[in-house]
Amino acid sequence: MLSLCRQFSSSLAFRQTPAAACLSTSAAQSQEVVEVLKLNMLKDNPGAVKKKRRIGRGIGSSKGKTAGRGHKGQKARAGGSISIGFEGGQTKFYKLLPKRGFTNKRHKTDMLAINLGTIQDYVDMGRLTPTGGGGVDGGDGDNNKIVTLKDLCDAGICTHSSIKHGVKLLAKGKERLKTPLQLEVSRASTHAIEAMEAIGGEVTTVHYNRLALRALLKPNKFIILPKFARPPPKWQPYYTNWDANRGYLSVQAQMRSLLKERPELEEAFAKALEERRSNLATSGTASSSKDD
């Protein structure tokens, strides 16, 4: 009897009116549950990852026995495949089409790169000397000898067969350059020219075609040495430029070689150059005064 009274009283305590029940449900809906995203909760969307079918795992997997490769043949072997353009042995379609377009690959000029640091190393070893008397020039000990491509080959820096179209002088190792040289190369970088001239040396870029290059490197092959050809129109701007390339066809380079052959003209040339500069300065000041 006591237990029945307790059950009846508890049911009365939890019994609510319809209005109170509605208020309680609306309050529960207003309080949304917020969950914190954690690393262990990250996963792909359903269907984003499809399980790969495993082959060769028995006949029940539908890809057993030959594993979908059929019976024997090239495509059944490990690593065996057929190229995309293969047409069963007949001539490929892309080979039946005529060639169109142009490429200048057969006209390219590959230059052998030689660095200033390498040249200085051979000078330190005594295999390349800028003077005559047992050096690469075989002269009488003059310090103003021109080092050509043949001298570089004779010193062992490169071989005759490695020079296909010429030699380009690069500036790697310029920090240890200390011997001034007068170099004649096919091409030269701006930094290499500046480094050589900073210690009192000279660099001149000279054009050699295939015949002239052979005559320079192997003069014993010729009874009469041929004349050097002028550069083609494509390379004339390079070898006529003095500021960046020290081209041998520039006015400055030709004047420098002339003064070496005839040093008595150096004083007259310097005097004429000074007079020209003064005349240009006076004409410039006169024109500016007229404008004012």
C-alpha cells in the first residue's frame, strides 16, 4: 500500500500541463548542441573513396586466375605494353604525314666554355705562359704575345676535336686571376672581359668559320693558309661592338692593333683625340648659349 502511494505521488510530481510541455520543448530546441571539430573526427564524404578491386585473389573475386589479362600474349606479361602509335606493324599514321616547319638545329654553333680560373691554373702550373722563350708562343720573351685558341689547346686546356665552332670565355674563378693576358677568343662574357682588363690584360673576340678554325688549330694541314672569312650578317653586330663584346671589327679594336704595330702614332693619335673632344665641348657650349 505504501509503494502504491509513492508511485502515485511521483506520477503527480512529473505530470505537466500541455502549455508547460510546449514551453519545455521550445527551450530545448533553442539550445543547439555545438561539437568541437577534432583531428580524429576528419573523414571523407560518403562515396568519395572507392575501394580498389584486388586482382589475383581467387575465382570468387571475379578477377582471379589470369587476373583479367587473358591467356598469354605480350599484354599478359609483366611490363609488356603496346605504344600508343602502334598499328599492328603497318606504317604509323604520323609517319605517313609530310614534315612541316623549320628548325635551325643544324645551324647551331656550339661554343666550348673555358673559365678564367682554369686559364690561371694552367698559368700557375707553367703550361701556359704569356711570354715567349719556351712558352706557348716560342718567341723571344716578349710579354705582349697574343694567346689564341691554338695556345689553349697546346697547353692542354682543351683538345682540337672539342672545339667545334669556337671558344667562349667565361668569368668563373675570376677572383684568383692575377696574370694579365692578351686573349683572342670567339666570344666572351662581359664579366670575363672586365676581370681581365682590371688586371691589365686584353680580350678580343674574333670570328672563325670552320675552315679558318681548322687552319688556326692545325696549320700543318695546309700548304697555303686560307684567308679568314668575315662573319655572316647575323654576327656582324656582335663583332663590330666594342663596349660589350670587344669585337675585332670595331674601330677601337682596329686602332688598338694599329698602335701596337706603329707605336710612334700613339702620341699623334692622343693629341688628335684630345682636340676632337675639346671641339665637341666648345660646340656644345655654343649651341646651348644660342638656345638661351
